[in-house]
Amino acid sequence: MTVVLITFIKLLSTLLWVLILARVLISWTNPRGGGPVTAFVYQFTEPILAPIRRLLPPTSGIDWSPLIAMLILSVVSRVVYAL
């Protein structure tokens, strides 16, 4: 049971990391958004990024929440890999 849970957490953290990276790339290339894939990426990542965004002070228009989220996911992955 624990192997299944560890594998699930690893896969989930990797998926979230990739989706956050996709969101960053989408915001750089097409900031107006559009399309079902873009909507899916934004809907899936917003619940993770919104709380981080509320905690961070505004810094001249740069959104640091994806970086912080990716760092947190990396730490979680390393902790799970150590198990």
C-alpha cells in the first residue's frame, strides 16, 4: 500500500510541476490565453498558485508564485524519493 501511495505522490508532483511550467510558457507566448488546453492548465494550477500568490507581496508585476510552487513540489518529491 505504501509503495502505491509513494508512486502516486511522485506522479502527482511531477504532473503538477509540468503543468505549472506549461502555464508559465503559455503566459509568455500567449498572454491572452485561449483554447481548451490553456483553460485546463489554468484551472488545474490556479488552486495551487492562488494561495502562494496571496502570501507573496507584489513585486513590480512579476508573479513569483510558479517558482515558489515548483520549489515546494521539488522538495516534496525529494522527501518522497528518500522514503
